[in-house]
Amino acid sequence: DQGSHADLTGDLNPAQRAAVEHAGVPLLVVAGAGSGKTRVLTRRIAYLLAARSAHPGQIMAITFTNKAAAEMRERVGELVGRRSGAMWVSTFHSMCVRVLRREAKTLEMSSNFSIYDADDARRLLTLVARDLDLDSKRYQPRALAAHISNLKNELIDSESAGSHATNDFERRAAEVYVEYQRRLSQANAMDFDDLIMRTVELFQVFPDVAEYYRRRFRHVLVDEYQDTNHAQYTLVRELVGREPTESGVEPAELCVVGDADQSIYAFRGATIRNIEEFERDFPDARTILLEQNYRSTQTILSAANAVISRNPNRRDKRLWTSEGDGEKVVGYVADNEHDEAAFVAGEIDELVDQGVAKYSDVAVFYRTNNQSRVFEEIFIRLGLPYRVVGGVRFYERKEVRDALAYLRVLANPDDTVSLRRILNVPKRGIGDRAEACVATHAERERISFVSALRDAVADKVPMLNPRSRKAITAFVELLDGLYELVDSGVEVADILEAVLDRTGYRAELDASDDPQDASRLENLDELVTVAREFTESAAEAAALAPEPDADEEPDGGVPEPGSLPAFLERVSLVADADSIPESDGGDADDDEEADDAGVVTLMTVHTAKGLEYPVVFGTGWEDGVFPHLRALGEPKELAEERRLAYVAITRARERLYVSRALVRTQWGQPAANPASRFLDEIPAELIDWRREAPSSGGGGSPRAATTWGGRPGTGSDSAQSRIASGGMRTTGFKGAGNDWKDTVALKLDAGDRVNHDKYGLGTVVSTDGSGPRATATIDFGTAGTVRLMLIGSVPMVKL
Ligand code: ATP
Ligand code: MG
């Protein structure tokens, strides 16, 4: 009825309302951060159900991260209740897995395929490169993986990769690609990029399959459209269709929302072309702009606008808010990263003490995952409750991966990467040589690795010594025992327990004195807990599931809820990109309700996309950290870093802090980084500097003031004494006193990284002469290439 529709649009501004109510032609909503794009998308779903009598099963919503998908599912759930269960709200990857499992037969695959993550893919590439006798220095698995991933993002398959190659590396990489795909298919596995590419292929090669999904999903909605790559764009296009099919199925309704200024995944092939040329891709599309920001204070918005406006070639858009100026941005220059963490912790403590914020209102951002450790240490010491999102990811720990590899072999015996991973873990006397014999046999006979193992038991593998054969026999028997257990239908956690016990994995850790092994045991227990919760929630979901509609077919190919394949699928997908273990992420909100103070969230800026917090700490704002070292002197990458800074700033609702450290330990070496250029781009009048870089006369080295390159200021050392600063000082340099730079031995070689007072960060191109005549030619990126003498007091350090 009319009343409920008004409820859905009554609190929206006219542009937002237009986007929610729009029907028909493809719709693009472009707008800056915090202008309600995600809100529009969620409301639109509710509106489709309430006002346009769409069925939940006709709706497919795609988000960029698992976290975002979970939030959207929750928001939609609040709006429409249990009916939301039949919708597909997921990431591109999850959606593709669902389609591919269902359609495996069409693609002549088995539906229990394994999903290889980045680490699995690199392992397989290492094997392939070795077997092709490639120089491991020139053809590093990481570089090969990146190259192949780029090709897949462009939908270039292994057969045509060769014809796209333009140099030696690419030609060899194309050969690797062919072999890599062959091994993947032999292992009944796909990597993340395959998930998208194969689904596109499915839709393009089998129009009847495409038509089935088009008939089914009449509404496709995509959040964060600026971060789609070419493969994902094509997938959306195939899903929606551009003209009626032969049997008359009209294109589905498409609604995408995005912000070109927040495109931060170019390194994964994302391209803002997809936003900029939406109207070309979908002629007669409609575009709606949103300009009012509902998230942040004017101060925060002005800071964000000032930074992003430095990027070239962007469409200028001004965000405004009716919220008022609010607090100034707080700036802080720390001595080192420990001092910075102490400042952040102290400030959070104070905000909470004064009742300004709860822990759960606060987020601490950093550029790269490894920066979390220092914060964690001080938070633990001070007893501040916190949670790291992403970070040293649970699912990336060795013991967790080992245990999962066993489960994967149990679900899919052909999964060679997993099988070879656990072949001798824990050690059971199957050495590299034995493994090589089996692998060679498998290659020669063109059989799977597991079949070759069975041949070994039957003594059909040449060159295998009897002791190895015995060890392999025991291993195969162990696996067979576990297969029986799986067939008997026990729950996943019990299979996992059996793996840990029967293999001796747990016993080995139990017997160890190494404290790290104790934490490994904890992680394995945590994995068992994840498995138990998985079974419970599958049971609950089954009990709550809505009666299937008569007109809706059941999903073929989807693993049975609660089964081992379903568990593995869940795990591979949460382990993707952003995520946190389910046992952690799933009930975070319950925690917050139980204890309304909640926890502080620590995460990288990439992970923070789409989220918002009343209080945000942006840390490590140093050239070489943020912007990342890699981006200095690279205009394209620098522009991407600046968009990242824009994302960071615009997460804040009320209070924003920005901090940097004068010295930070990187790669085990103390490095003096200059202030981030993004700090200078925030208008000075918006920042209230709580502590600035020490000025000359501020004690210590007189030269320090120039070195730090910071703002001239009062250098209030008193603020420092307020903070319990832990850890290193600048005197950490070899035998150096205050004036450390004079004593640093500048023996430079080509390729070394340096930091110069005046020119900033650079890379040594070449060196010449020796002793007092030694010189170096150094590339300082935008500051140019400079030849410098290396004698006397050089205002430069080697990093
Ligand atoms: P981002 O670019 O960061 O993803 P976004 O454009 O998706 O941001 P939302 O997260 O949807 O923005 O909205 C930002 C905040 O503003 C949310 O708290 C949302 O509830 C609120 N908001 C959006 N529109 C309105 C409105 N019309 N009235 C009140 N609050 C609104
Ligand atoms: Mg959003």
C-alpha cells in the first residue's frame, strides 16, 4: 500500500528517491563518499519488493567484500525480514561459485572443484615453473601469478595469451599459463580469477544457460562499481543482457552505484572506465548524481575534497553537508611508530573516559597489514579491547592451511596442490625424492597424483625405494580411513578432529616446548570451533528456511548445507580479500550488544571501503608508507594512493586524526620518512597539530629539523612526556650519536634505496669512483635524477 512505500522513500532526498523509484533502463548512480549510494541500493531492493511486486528470488545484489555483503544482507533483512533469504546478496566470487557448481556439468567439470587462493596458485606456479626449467629469478611465481591474473581479468584465456605477448617474459608466461591451467583442471580446481572468467564463458558459450539466469534475476544491483574489472563488467553485461532473447526474455533491470574517486583496486585490474563509459556500454542509460553528504562534518569533507582535488583528470564534484564544521582534524607527529601507537591508544582512552565515544565508534587505519602489530602490542598492554579485520589472516596461518588441505583432499582427491602440501606433514618419511618419483610417474602416465600414489602402493612406480613405498602405503591407508569417516556422514568438526589426531599433527604440537606451537594449537582449536559453528548455523538455517516457492527450482549443484564441501566453500570465500574468520565476524554485533562499549577496529584502508566510524585514526602518513614507497615517482600509482587517502578521510563521521612517525622500522631497519604529501594537501587551517616535528633548538640534533621536513613549529616536547612511549629512538643507527647522518657509511650499490633531506626517497641507479671521489647517480622520482658526492656529511641515509 501507499503508506509503506512512503516509509521507504520518505527519508531520502529527491535524487536518492529518484534512484530508488527508477524503473526500466539501466541506472548509474555516481556520487562522492557518504552520499547514500549504498543506502539507495538497499532501499531500492526493499522498494522493488514492496512497490513493484518483485520476488526476492529475482534479486541479485553484488558487493565488493564479504563484509559488505554481510552488512547489506543484514540491512535488507531489517527492511524486509525473512523474505530476504531467497535473494542473492554476495560478492562476485561467491555468486560465481554458486553458478559454477550448479552448471558444472555443462562445463564438463565436477561440481566439487576446489578453489585455489593466491597462495595455492603461487605454489602451483612454482611447480610449473620448475618443471618448465624456468630461471626462478627471472620468472618469480609472484610475477607470473600477477601476469596471469591480469590476463584473466581481461578475459584472455591460456590459448590466446601467446598471441598477446609482447616480450620474452610474456611469451614464457603464456607457456606457463597453458600448463598452469592444465594442472588446475587436472586437480579439479579453479583460482579466484577463473571463477569470474569461467562464468563469463558459461554465459557466452551457452545462451540457454544465460537465459535461465536472466529469466530468474530480473534485478541486478552492483555496489562499488568503480572497482569492477573488465571480466566483472562483462559478467554483469552477460547477466543482464542487452536485448530480448529469441524466446523473448527482456534484459534485466540494472542499477550500479559508484564513485570514481574511490577506485582503489587498479592493481587487480579495476578500471573506472566502467563508470565513465557506462552510458556507452548501456545506451539509453540514466545517470543520477548525489551531492549531499550525510556522513561527515564539513571539516572532514573539506579535508577530503582538498586532497582528492590534486588528482589530475577527474571530474570535479563538491560534496556538502548540512552538519556544520565540527571538530578540527587532529594532527600528531610521533618520534617513532611505538610513540604513534601510544598516542592513538592514549587518545582513545581519553575519548572513552570522557564519554565522547565508545570503543566500537573508533577505527584505526594503516596502509599495510604489517603495521597492525605495534598497535596490537600496546592495546594488549593497556587492556584496550580491539579487533583486527584482515591482518595476519587466520586462514593464512600454516597450521590452519595444513588442516584445511587435509579437508580439501578429503573432499576432492584430485586436488594435487593440497595433497602435495600434506604428503609429508607431519613428517612421515615421504621425502622430496619420493615425491618427485611419484610426480614423474603421474606426468608420464597422465594420471592424477593420487592415482600415482596408489600405483606406488602397488609397486608400479619406478625408482621408488622400499622405505618410501612403505611410508606412502601407510599414508594412503590413513587417507582411506578418513574417506570412510567422511562417507559415514559425521559432521565437519569431527572429521577435522580425526585428521588432527590420526595424522599425529596435534600430538606433535602438544609435545613441543616452542610457545609458538601452543598458539598453533589454539588456532587449530579455533578452526574446530569454526567448523562446529558452521554445522550449527547450517542446522538453524535449515530450520528457518522459507518454504521454497513452487515457481522456483531448487539450486542444483550447491553443496548440501552443513557438508564438508559447503564448509570448504565458505572458508575459501571468507578467506578472500577482506575477511575475518566467520566465528569472529559473524557475531561481532552480538558482542556489541552484550557489551555496549564494543571493541576498537584495526584495519587497512582497503578493507575500510564503504564503512563509516564516528572516530577515525589515519596512521603512518609518511611518504614511503602512505603513499606507498612503490607509488613515489609513479604518477598513476600516486593517484591511486591519493584516492586511498580520500577513502580513509571520508570514513570519519565526527573526528579525524592523522599521524606520522619521524622514524619507523621498515624491513628491520629504522627509516626516517618525510611527512606524507597528503598531509600537506590538507589545508593548514583545518588541522590542529597536537604535536609537531621538533624544530631547530628543540633539543637533540639541530639538523633534525630539516631532516624531518616537517612543519616549522614550536616542537612541544612536553606532549611527549605525557605519552608512555615504548621502544626505539633515533639513536638506533649504527654507532651513531645525535648527528647520525654524518656517521652513516654511505657505501651504496645500484638498486639501494635512500632517503635524502632535500630530494626525498630515491633509488641508486649507478655508482662511480671510490673513497673521497665516490659518487652515486640516484633517481629521486619526480625530484629528478641527481649525481651526488658521497663524502663528508651527506644529508642522506641508506634505507
Ligand atoms: P561510500 O562512498 O563511502 O560507500 P555511500 O555513498 O555508500 O558511501 P552510505 O554509506 O549509503 O553512503 O551513507 C552514508 C551515511 O549517510 C549512512 O550512515 C547513511 O545511513 C546516511 N544517509 C544516507 N542518506 C541519508 C538521508 N537521506 N538521510 C539521512 N541519512 C542518510
Ligand atoms: Mg557505499
